Amino acid sequence: MSDKIIIIGSGVSGITTALTLQLLGYETEIITAKVPTEIANKNAHPDFASLFPSASIIPHSVYSHRLEELFKLSQSFFYELRKQVFPGLTINKHFEIFEFEPDQPNYCEWMLNLELIDNLPDDTIPRRSDDKSLNGWVFDCVFADWSLYFPALIALYQQSGGTITKQKLARKDISNLSSEVIINCSGAGGPLLFEDPSENQLIMRGHLLHKANAPLITNSADEITSYNYTPQPDVYSDAEGNTCDVYCYPRKDGWILGGSRQVGELKKSNTWESLNDSSTYTIDGIQFPQEIISLNNEILSYTYDHSFEVSDDITPSVGYRYIRNRKNGLRLHQENVSGKTVYHNYGHGGAGVTLSWGCALEITHEITTKKTKELKTELLKNISKIDMKKLS
Ligand SMILES: Cc1cc2nc3c(=O)[nH]c(=O)nc-3n(C[C@H](O)[C@H](O)[C@H](O)COP(=O)(O)OP(=O)(O)OC[C@H]3O[C@@H](n4cnc5c(N)ncnc54)[C@H](O)[C@@H]3O)c2cc1C
């Protein structure tokens, strides 16, 4: 038996974890049912979440008792990668705006340069008309431009000697894998491969529109600006009456317009079943909430003098955020299965990109017993030797 470590899954969790170990001197192999670089039509694979992220580094729609610690570790790593000009990483001035008084989530305190909007000039705040009283905040936020960042991450893993093998595993295959240590990053496939103690298997479906050929939206200091905007519940809410938000994240390849958070359940067949459905608009056979178009258009035209029409350069997509449960959905846990030491790393909900480096470093700490701080420093030192231009 070799000292190799096998990682199951080639989403952002699997690639980041495997890359971390590989760059720290371990031999790794990813075994995966689906390989992201081989997929042409992502809408045929809604369960493969890493084909879809928007990808803001904010802990939205994720549940973990260790969220603060993991988020801060991950966020600080992204800031360091950005300093090293890793492909696709930007820092936005990101607004979270509400047409009512919201409870401020804990994560606001973890974001850099947080400011309430009360003291900002009105014309800098995303709004859809001038007669709404708004609440909210703005902070600095890392964004991963997915069409650049994810391919670069995969390329770096392969350049570093990591291998990706395509194979859909079943439970009976685990005991025959050629390594003692297995890291399970199989996302929504997790409960089919291993026993899962969670009673709920919640999925939050998300709709996105990609508008190509759209300009970057910047403020007077030339900083990229993005927003999440939540109107009154009677304007946009799900079937249970929960308010929903829309958003616009400008990227080099256009705008990512969202969103929806439709809760459903993962059935034994690994398919999603809706607990409610509010889709009302159809593009390319895909139904999605019409508010993504109407509300974003109101905000973009009122605040930024931009708008868009439903035309050929708009591509819809629908993917699943695997929340698991709303108490401690993220499963970052070690157990012995079929004679193997298995580290689980799944259930990241709407924040798998956000938590990717934090979870990868935490698992590496479990395996090596070295402190995460030391591992982070060593990893960044090794990444600094890489010619980033060769990854683009
Ligand atoms: C619309 C939308 C917007 C989002 N926006 C953001 C955002 O702004 N920021 C953010 O941080 N996150 C965001 N997310 C969430 C993020 O995309 C996910 O949390 C993340 O991609 C999960 O990655 P993962 O690697 O854990 O799982 P996945 O990407 O689902 O990968 C699972 C892997 O396991 C493999 N696998 C499964 N079963 C088996 C098996 N039996 N044998 C072998 N391989 C198997 C699959 O083939 C796949 O390679 C968003 C998600 C959606 C849907």
C-alpha cells in the first residue's frame, strides 16, 4: 500500500484539498465521477455544484459550528493569493441592501472595511427608485472570476503532479482503493457513498443568468462594485413567504445575475425534489424567477445607467447548493470506514468556494498534525514560486 492520498471529487473542495496536499509534498490522486473540464452543458449536471458558483467569498447559505474560524482562514488565504496575482481574483466593493431593517449577520464583522450605508452619498447606493428607504452595508469582498479561477486551479494541480482519474465509485469500492487515507469531497454524492447521520438532506436550488458583453461596473475610485438587493417580501419571496434577494456580480466575461434560493430535498436517487416552486420565466427551456430580470434591470438602470434585454447573449443556468441541514450542514469530520481513514469534506451549501482553502488547510492539519498557520505559510511560499502567467 502506498502513502498516496486519494481524494474523491473534482469540485472546488476536491481540487483545493488535493492541491494543498500535493504542494505540501504528498502524492495525491483525485477519483471523480465527473471531470469539470470535460463538461460542455453544465445544466445537464445540476448536482455538480462547482460548475455554477457566482463566486463571492461570503459565507452565504452555509451552516457550520466552526464557520467563523474556517471562513477567516479561507478569506485570509484568498487575500494572499490575490497579492500573488492568482488568475481571476478581484476585490469588489460589495453592497448588501434591504428595503426593510434586517438583522445584521455575524459574518459582517468578519468582512474588511465594513461600513453602514447610512453615511454614504445616496447616488452610490444600489437602489431601484428614490422613494424607498434602504438599509444595509458595504464591505470589501474577494470574488473569484470562475471562468478564470477554476481552470487555473485545476491546471496548477495537474502541473504540480496531481492526477485525475475518472471513475464513479460505489460503497463497495472504498475498501479496494489504493490508499489508507481517503478524503471525501463528493458533494451531494456523499450520502450515497458513506453513511450520513444527517436527518435532513436539504438542497437549495439557485438560478443564474450570465449576460455576456456587459461592462464592469465601477465606482468613482475605479473599484468594481457588486450588490445583493432584497426588496420587500411582497415584491420577491418564495412560496413560504421568505424574502428573496437579487444580485449582480460584474466579471470580465460579463455579469452574473441572480438569484434564487429554492429549498428542496435530496432523494435517495440523488435527484432534487422541490418543497416549493416559483419559477415563472423561461429561457432556453429553463424556468426561473422573472424578478432576476425585472429587479436587476430596475437597479442597474436607476443606479448605474445600464440595462439589459432578454436576448441571445443571456445564458441561464440552474445548480444545487447542497446545504444538508441548517444546524451543522458542513461535514468536516474523520471516521474509519472499511479499514480506511476517511476525512469528510462536504455540505458547503452556498459557500464551497468561500470555505475551500479553510477546509483544505483544516484537513491537512488533521492529517499532518502541523498547525494551520504553519501549513498556510508553507503553502503560500510554494505557490509564490509558480509562474502565474502559465496558468491563464
Ligand atoms: C447558483 C449557485 C451559486 C453559488 N454561488 C456561490 C458563491 O458565490 N460563493 C461560494 O462560495 N459558493 C457558491 N456556490 C456554492 C458552491 O458552488 C458549492 O458549495 C461548491 O461548488 C461545492 O463544491 P464541492 O467540491 O464540495 O462539490 P461539487 O462541486 O458538487 O463536486 C462533487 C464532486 O464529487 C464527484 N462525485 C460525486 N459522487 C461521486 C462518486 N460516487 N464517485 C466519484 N466521484 C463522485 C462529482 O463528480 C464531483 O466531481 C454556489 C452554488 C450555486 C448552485
